[in-house]
Amino acid sequence: MYKGFSYSMTGASHIIKDMVCQDSAAHYAAENFSVAVVADGHGSKKHFRSNIGSEIAVNCTLDVIKRFYSDADEFNRQFPKNHKMIMRNIERQIISEWNSRVNEHFLLNPITEAEKSQFTQEEFAEISVESYYGTTLVAAVISKDFTFGFQIGDGSLIAVFEDGHTSMILDYEESNPANITASMCNSNAITMFNSYYIDNKKIGAVFVSTDGLYTSFGSDLEFFNYHTIIADQLAESEEFSETVKKNIQKRTNFGTQDDISLACVYDKEILRENSDIIKQKIEENKRRLLARKPKPKK
């Protein structure tokens, strides 16, 4: 049985400007599989409903993946040999579902004068309905025999393996080719997904987060070790997720001051069985970080 948590925190800069949190996060943990997903609504002017777009994105992703897992045993049998095709179908359905729900929200909630007032008529006429709701998306799925996931836009996807090794499975900005903002709202969004599939390798925990978390760290090693520590503590107590929530809140105040979302799903048995190895990896990371600190001048 998998466990999980998901949190979204409003960035300090957004609080000062009286802006809503544009991030969304969700997770789902079942007996045979689990899902972690986050979305980061775009902050620019024309994406003025991006907080709603990000919420729709995480809900669509959970619903689509649950639908594919309606017969979990059959899905787990078919997926390894057909994973490329199935993942592509999942991505298509998420995009289709997101566009459908965005347009439904638009029809039920017409544009207000306040929303339109920040644009000239010419500017507003050039913005598509989907752009109002623009957002990124990062999602990961783990099951007993494999893990897979996908990303559109920036954000992070981190896995903690049974040997204590922690890595970023998809590059932080891999889905932003040629400085183009990859977004759910793009007309060619389906071509902007990056995905991964890992077979026959046990994963203790997988984390997905919006860019506000990654940019609050000084190095990749610090960022990776942060997740390794969380995985280690989750093996001891599920209540540790509340401590993570408080830490994220601090990072929104003293880091980049951006919104931060973090979602995690984990296999507590794998984490417990490999607790000693994971602890050793944490100590090794601490030594590496200490060695990197500049020596005080005499």
C-alpha cells in the first residue's frame, strides 16, 4: 500500500501583492499504484486564470490515470511492453480533458470587466481562451514493477531509489526547447511533453515539485539531499509530512518567495527495508556538501 502527501504554498511575493497561489498539487495512493502531480500557473498578464488552470490540470491528470488503471492488474501486464504508446495516449487524454474543462469553466464563468480592464481591445482579442488558464504540469506514477511520468514546462521530478541514490529523472528545463514556454495552453502542447519509463528498479519515493522549490536551493546536491532526508523520515513517521509543509512555508518566505508545490508518493516498506542505506547516503551527501564550503580566510 502506497502513501503520499501534497501541498501548495503561496509565495511571499504573491502575498505582498495580494495575489492568489497559482500552483496546485495532488496525489493519489492505492494498493497497486500511486500518483503525484503538480502544476504551476503562469504568472504573466495574459494568463489571468492560471490558478484555475493549474487546479484543472492536476485533477485531469489524476482522473485520466485512474481511468487507465480501472483494471490495475491488466494495466500492469500491458504497460511494460506497450509503455510508449500507452503514455502517449495518457498525455493526449490529459490535454483533451484539460481543454474541455477549461472551456466549460469559461462558458460558466464569462470574462469580467475587471479581468478585461488590463488590456486594450486589440490585445484582448489576440488571447485564446486556453491562454487565460495557462499552466505547466509534472506527474509521476509508481507501481510495484515500474515507474513512469511526464512533464510539460519547468518543474522537478525526483526519485529516491532503494539503494539511497536520489536523482532528477527529467531535467529541470528539459521540456522548454529553444526558450519556448512549454504550456498546457499551447496549440501544440502534445508535442511538448517529455516522459520517462523505468522498469524493474525499486523506488522508495517519487517527488514532483514546481520551480519555486528547486530555485530555493543553492545546488543540485542540496536539492537532492533534501528529498533523501524526507524519504528517510517518512519511513519512520507519516506525520513527518506536516513538518515538510512547514519547511515549504519557510522556503516561500526566505527563498525565491515564489509559490511552491510539492507532491510525493512512496512505498513505506521499501523505505523501511533500506533505511540504513538511505541514512548512509544522507551522511555521505553531508560530507560532500561540507567539503564544498569555502574555507575561512586566515
